[in-house]
Amino acid sequence: MSQLNIVATLKIKPEFRGAFQTIFKKLVEESQKEIGCIRYELNQSIDDPDVYIVIETWVSKQAINNHNLTPHFKAFASFAKDHTEKLDICIAKQVL
């Protein structure tokens, strides 16, 4: 299987901006060190400061599965569950 891309869009609750900065920083830094991670970046909407887009590229589905088991991802997912207004995740493969 070829590499896979993930685009995760989160709308955070404004009262948790500061807390998200800390958890996003750890998530990105630790994820970029993982075996199988090609790209892991955090973007912020220029129209809404509470909307963040995480763009990831992984070598395989197994690399994504391994990532989802890491302590930094689990901590992020647990926090995001109760502190976001909306979360959309799309896993895609490049076709062209």
C-alpha cells in the first residue's frame, strides 16, 4: 500500500486555547519523531483562530495504527474529546 494522508480539522472551544497550544506542541513534536511519519504539521485557519487543521502523511496504515497507540496521541485524543466543538478526520490516498 502506498503512503496515506490524514487531514484532521478541529474547532476547539475558545476557553481552552492555551491548553491546546501546549498539547498541540507535544503532539506535533513527538509525532514527527515516529517511525513511519513523513509529515506532521499543524495549521490554523486565518478566518477563525479556533479552527486547526492537522496534516499528516504516513508510510502505511500500520504506521497510523502505531501512532494512535502512542502516549502523546492518546493524551491529545482524550483531551480533544471533551474540549472541541467539532472534529473531522479524513484518511486519504494520493491518486495523482
